[in-house]
Amino acid sequence: MVVLAAVAAAVLALEGRGAEPASAASCSLNNISDYAKPTLRIQGEGLCSDHAEAFKVYCSAGTVMVDYAFIDTNDLSGTHDTGALCGEVQSVTVDGLGGADRIEMTNVGTSRTINGGDGGDTVLVRNGARDNVDCGADVDSIQADQHSVDSAANCEISDFLPEATAPTKAKKKCKKRRHHHRCRKHNKH
Ligand SMILES: [Ca+2]
Ligand SMILES: [Ca+2]
């Protein structure tokens, strides 16, 4: 009886020791097996639904990579190789789900969709190409290209680039040459 109790205690101790890594693993990126499909979906959270997470999606050596971490603790910080080729993947979607997430999307050469989900998220999509962003619930902020390039919904604090206008550019060229006391068209002869 005493021996059995001792064995049981030892098993419990082992389980207790193993509990922490198992729990951490369940909080890692979801759908990691979907990475290599033409339609790439990156979901955060797992069972840790309210964690603030950081995602950065980018191309490295022709492959879509994801830097991922918990913002507050830097746990699970690391780079994930999705196995999807930047030239072949047809779309990339990031779902931040709950928590105040930080989602940074570079131009990975295909259509991109970002869903912030619950929590006050920060979405960074100033990458010179079109992104479709839905910041989701709560007070979210976005840094984007021009309104004519990126589309954003439910992003309460927005920082868009101003639209470029042709007349402004022409004026600048003229101004640049002012110290020569003449504008471009006068320099022709
Ligand atoms: Ca963009
Ligand atoms: Ca949100």
C-alpha cells in the first residue's frame, strides 16, 4: 500500500513537471499544418484567448515567414517557416482573435487579409500594396498606405498616407531650381 502510494505520488510529480510545457504548446499558433496550402491562414491564440500577441508576416529567401510572440512576456517568441513560397501562395490571412494584438504585414506578393478580432489591436500595413483590414471590436489603430490603396474597417485610430497629387510634384521641381533664378522650362535653351 505504501509502495503504491509512493508510485502514485511519483507519477503526480512527473505530471506536474510536464504540465507547463504542454500548456505552453497548446497556446502556440493554430493551424500550423495549413501553412503550406496555397491559401495561407495564420491564427493566433489557441487556448490562450486573451493574450496580446505579436505577428510579423514577411518573405525571406522566397518563403513566407511569421515572427510570433506574446507581447507582454515574450513567451513563444520565434520565427515560423510556413513552407509556403511567396511566389505561389494565393492569399495570406491573419486572425489575431482576442487580446490586444500587434499585426505587421509586409508585401508578400499576394492578396492579404488581416482580422484583428477582439481587443485593441495595432495593425501595420504600410507596405506599398493593397491590404484588406478589419480591426474588429474595441479601439484599434492602423498605420496604412493611402486610402486608395488599403481598405480598413472598424479601425478607430487611423494613420493613412496622403494621396499623391501630380500638380504638387510639378511645383516642387520648379521650386528646386529657384536658386538658379529660373524654372525648368526656362533652362531648355
Ligand atoms: Ca498596405
Ligand atoms: Ca480589435
